[in-house]
Amino acid sequence: MKELFLKAKHWQLFILMMGIPLVFQFYVMQEVFGNILTQGNPNPETMIGMLKYLPVIMFIFMGLFFGWLWSLAMGLQNKIPEEVKMKTTKFKIFFFIPVAYLIIILTLVSVVIIAAFKGHIEPNSETILSFVGIALAIIVPMHLFSVFCIFYSLYFAAKTIKTVELQKEVKFSDFVGEFFLLWFYYIGLWIIQPKVNKMMKKSID
């Protein structure tokens, strides 16, 4: 699986990561404006009906992005010089914390949306208010820690890429560009992925 991401072309990854969410957004906008033009205002049932597909889209995007990030960080480890040691165990722990957090959040959101769609929960019910209060108390600290873990994962992946490229121990100043390119992945993958493709091709040659 890692090799699929590492050997994929930049345009293929861009279509998969950005294309699916954009298609969904265009579809939602089309439905909303269609309802406005025909009925004068959007149909709430139509909107709720479309929202139940949002977690599915997020699961797909999350799988693609984190799969790519994991492949960069771990799939290139065998190309790092033997004298350079990288803390892969620490990376794995920090990598899976936000993954688990996002899966739990998306699952909870899915349950609430489906329950609201089926009419089991009223929008202003005490159940919703209690759920929101408890959720916020848990989500806020977990969200902040997950953000930190994601940034560390980006840091580790960027360091791995530069270490393979230069074949020596690197400092943050050496791979700060790769770090920001991974952060703004929708731009960065057009620059980083061709480099990775060359690394993979070089290993084959």
C-alpha cells in the first residue's frame, strides 16, 4: 500500500484528495440553488439528507491524506543512511492519536446526523444540549493535542524526505520548506510527490 502512494503521480493524488470533496460541494450547491430557484428557499430535509454523506467524504479524504503522510514517513525509511537514526516509534504514537480522534468524532457526527434525519432527536432537545456540552469538554483539549500530533507527523515526514534526498543528518532549517509544503498539501504535493517519484525510481534503477 505504501508503494502505491509513493509511486502515484502528483495529479493522481490531487484528484483523489481534492476532487471528491469538490464534487460533493458542487453537488450540495447545485441542490441548494435548485431548491431556491424552484421553491424560493432550500428544503431542510434535502440539506439534512445530504449532510449524512459528509462523514463518508471526510473518511475518504482522511484515509487518503493520512495514508500519503504515513507512506512518506515510513515508506522511505529503508532509504535513510544507516548512521542516521529516526524515532519511528514516537512518530507512530503521534500519528495514530489524531487518526483515532478523527474516527471517533466522525462516527459521533454520523450518529447524530442520522438520528436527527430520522427524527429521533429534536434540534433543541436537552439530549442535544447535554451531548454538545460533554462533547466540547472532551473535544477541545483532544483537538488541540491532535493538532500538535499532526504537526509533529508533518515534521517527521518532511525530515524523512530531506534526509533521503541529502543522505545525511538534517536540521529543521534544511527541511522547513518541505514542512510547509506538507502543511499546505494541496500545493505541496505538486512539488513533493515528483521528488518522491524520483527517489522510488532511483531505488529501482
